Amino acid sequence: MPAVVVLTVMATAGRAVSAPWRLALATMVLYSAFKFAAIVKQREVWPDISIEGWCWYLTAWPGMDLTRFRRSAPDADRRWLVRGAAGMATSATLLAIAVSFDVGSFVGGWLTLVALLSLVHFGWADVLSWTLRRRGFRVRRLFNRPERSRTLNDFWTRRWNVAFVEMDLVLFMPRLRRMVGPRAPLLMLLLSGILHELAISYPAGRGWGLPLSYFALHGAAMQAERTPWFRSRSQRFTTWWTRTLVLAPVALVFHQPFRDQLPYELLLFLKGLT
């Protein structure tokens, strides 16, 4: 049902609006639909959640696991706050460089994109997680040192975008494991590819199929990680395997039509303000 709502709203309401508004529409409709489904799925937890917990869960927190908002003793790691502040500072530095110099559309698009990722993924996300831990909610870091990933499975299930991992575990994985067994992670990555098409190719209006191909590649590589040959490789090999597969084809996800339509247009807007 959420999928039907998402596609209907985006197909009808998104035709006559600009790329930034299509991005906002795609993000909010997808997020709201799956958040609603996750809340319904976890209705047995509702009586355990305080008013403050509901407020955080329904507004600022992008994760889907409602059990994390059962109140407990505060337990915050100050290093999360420091890392978040560093991410925000890095974002500001990159944006300042991009605004101050004539870097062109290619470099400017990438610089602005990396600045936004640094601001949200490695800045705001850690500050938010630290704040909620201080309030007594046992949330996990949304991006848990992904540079330490040893395999793609480690990267996608434990370290990168825990909010999406929680959505998978709450809404999809139990049924997929019953249906297809060990191939469930492959199907989840394909679903992630489709969602990235809606969040990236849809706002740009072009580049269809590229994000999906990135996640299909990772799905196939994760199947290879289950083989005896891969398990016998050294940790150094598996670490560089993971870094290469994550970074080398990343332009498939953040393809040029998206970078030109959104990050670079944002950079031009910021240049206009200065």
C-alpha cells in the first residue's frame, strides 16, 4: 500500500514542478509512507513510548525501530558529538571552496554533493544520535564508521544508513527470508536501487537505471562474499574489495544529470547570494 501511494503521488504531483521540488516530494512521500507502515507494524510497542519519544520518532529521527525509544538511562558518547561537529566543519569548508572559486560544473557538482553528504551523513546524523542518547533513547549511530567496513555485507547491514537497515528489518526481511532464504539481501539491495531511482533519477528526470545497476552490482558481489573462496581471502583484500566497490562506481548512483540538476544548481544559488 505505501508503494502504491508513493508512485501515485509522485506520478501525478511531480510533473509540473522543478527538480528541487521533485526531490523534496520524493523524499517526503517515500519517508512518510514507510514510516507509517513501520509504526503500524510495531503497534505492540506503542504503550511503552513516552510523548517525548513519539515527538522525536515522528519528526527528527529517520530510523524505523520504535523499540529504540523506550526510555532508559542516558548513555551518550561525546566522540559522536565531536565527529558530528567535524563533519559539519568539513561541509562548510568544501562549500566555501566551491563558492569562492570558479570550479566548473563537474568539480562544483561533486564538491557540493560531498559537502551535503558530509553535513547530513557525518555531521547532523551524529549530533542527532548523541542528543537522543543524552535524552535516554537507545538509538544507534546512523552512519557507524563506514570506512572500517571489512565486507559489503558489513557496510550495508551494520555501518551505512542504519535508518534504512531498520526499515528493512521491520518491514521486509522477515518475509523475504521466508520466501527466498539467503537471497533476501540481494532483493533488499534491488529494492534500495529502486528507491534511489525514485529519489535521484526521478528529481533529475534522467539517468534512469544507473542507481539500480549500482545496487545490483553490490547484490551480486555480496553473493560472492558468501563463497569459500572469498572467506579465505585476507582482511586486507576484503577491506580494499569493499572500498573499491563502494567508491569506484559511485557515479552510477549520483549520476551527472542529478549532479547538474541539484547540487550544481544549489552551488549557483549560493554563489548568487554571495
